[in-house]
Amino acid sequence: TNAPVKVAVTGAAGQICYSLLFRIASGSLLGPDQPVELRLLEITPALKALEGVVMELDDCAFPLLSSVHIGDDPNDVFEGVNLAMLVGARPRSKGMERSDLLEANGAIFTAQGKALNDHAADDVKVLITGNPANTNALIAMRNAPDIPAERFNALTRLDHNRAVAQVAAKAGVPVTEVTHMTVWGNHSATQYPDLFHTEIGGRNAAELIDDQAWIENEFLPTVQKRGAAIIEARGSSSAASAANATVEHMRDWVLGTPEGDWVSMSVPSDGSYGVQEGIISSFPCTVTDGEYSIVQGLEIDDFSRAKIDASVAELVEERDAVTSLGLI
Ligand code: NAX
């Protein structure tokens, strides 16, 4: 059998991980033939709760779960890891300014970037889910100079999946008919889910739906504000769907995207589509042999251009803020 892949997960006692860890251990991430070793990071006060989660992992007797290691020191937990899913982050609490939030997360992601730099395996891939995901990923990336920059991604796959579900419902087709979805920009309310390259059953989605008012006034805000709608309905933020998206992003990054389609991934910009370098922004991407590439050559009309530019401007602002805080 294959040697276990070492998978680090942070925020392991939190609500996303209560789904995520079980999906990874059951084989959803790397398939039914690949054992995994889980290496779980939490803050000290949450270690006891994490022990309870590990008891439940034990009680599943997952055939693919070779071992579980837990701790509160990233230098120990990240030792030799091949995949790192950084889910744990500092949420915004009452009265916290945006700069306080960036600073609190900066402390987490500078330390974790350095620990990955010093201890992770040479082939490590790092996916940041914890918010503000794109900027946290940038901080980790910039604090890990020995790891190639393109090994740091942030999660916009949940936004992508939400957009696929909304457009499938509108068109009255199964989600499997919807392909070539792209979410551009930041994982925030400025994100731009683009229907002008999306296809439904192989036909252009915007043309097929033929309802610009629906796109602007219903589709975009529904996808952009879906996180808030979940909180409103459920009383807590999306967890199982965020775990699912985290698994799907990492799975596609390792095993490849489906032939003839692409997915949305937040990756370090190389200047494609006029998105300035030095930020981590969402693009349409394909993956072959474990390496992603940004899909090239899509035509961007004025409507899409303005939406992409607005979200990119927000990322640039966040980048400037963490630069002036000395975090990168
Ligand atoms: P929870 O508050 O349930 O869990 C977070 C866990 O992280 C806690 O157990 C906490 O102790 C731990 N933690 C905090 N600092 C840590 C550190 N330095 N090292 C290790 N662990 C640490 O949040 P949950 O609902 O699981 O959400 C986790 C993060 O995902 C949040 O930042 C959230 O905003 C973000 N999300 C991102 C999404 C995306 O699409 N990119 C969507 C879902 C979610 O909102």
C-alpha cells in the first residue's frame, strides 16, 4: 500500500473541521487507496475539545486513517506535512476594527508561514480557508520564502459551488450541466461570480438565461451574501459546505481538474487579466500533475471588468494594510 500522506489541519476543534476531518479520513480527499496521517493544530485552550474529536475519529475506525497527531505548536504539527489546510483563524469580535482583525490574523499566519517554511515537506501545498482567506494566504506565503509562492492558495471554491447551484436552479438543470464557472477576486462580498463564460449543457449561461437584471440584482448578491444568509438561518456560519469546498479545492489541486472544465482557485496573481501581481486573487484554473495554471484568453467585457477591478482593489487595500502593519 501507499505510504500515508501527511495532512495538517488547523482550527481542528472548530465547526468546519468537525466535517472536514471526517471527510479527509474517509477518503474524500485523496481517494480510496491513499492512507492519510492527520496532524491537527489548535490553540492550547481548545486541545481538550480536540481530544474529543480525535476520540470520534478513532470510533469511526476509518481504514485509511493511519494516525492522528495533535498539538498547539505549529513547528511540531507541521513536521513533514505534504498538505496543509489552514482553517483556524481569529474571527471578528464585537468592536474590533478591521486593522485589529488583520493584525490578530497576521500574528497567526506569520507564525504558521514560518513554521511551514521550516518544517513542511518539500512538496507541501497550502490552502487557506480561515478569513480573511486571501490576505491570510498572502501573509503565510510571504513568511515562507523557501516554499514556492504558487504553493499557497486561498479558498473561493465555496463561492464557486454556490454560484453553480444558483444558476442550475435558475435554469432548472442538474448542477452537473453547469461548467466553466469562474469566481474572480476576493473571498468577500466584492467577489465576482462570472456567468459570461459559464456554460449550461455546453451553451453560454448568460445568453441562455438572457436576463441581465436577474444576473445583477439576484444572482450576484445571492452568491455574494450567501454566507450572511446561512448565519441568519442557521445561527452559525457555513461549516459543512465550507469543509466540502476545502476538500474539493485540495483534491482537484492534487489529483487534477476534470477534462474540459476549470474551477475557481485563489492563487498568487501573475498579472493575468490585468490583476496586479503581489496579491492572491481568484481565477479560473486547471490543474495537471499537481500544478495549477490560470486559464488564459477569456474575453472580459466592460461589466465584468468593473466587477473584477473592484474586488481586486479591495485585495490591494488589504495587502497595503498588512504591509503597513509590517506583517509582510
Ligand atoms: P470556529 O470558530 O468554529 O473554529 C475555528 C477554530 O480555529 C477554533 O477552534 C479556534 O480555537 C481555532 N484557532 C484559532 N486560532 C488558531 C491558531 N492560531 N492555530 C490553530 N487553531 C486556531 O470557526 P469555523 O466555523 O470552523 O471557521 C473557520 C474559519 O473559516 C473562519 O475564519 C471563517 O471565517 C472561515 N470561513 C471561510 C470560508 C471560505 O469560503 N473561505 C467559508 C466558511 C468560513 O466562514
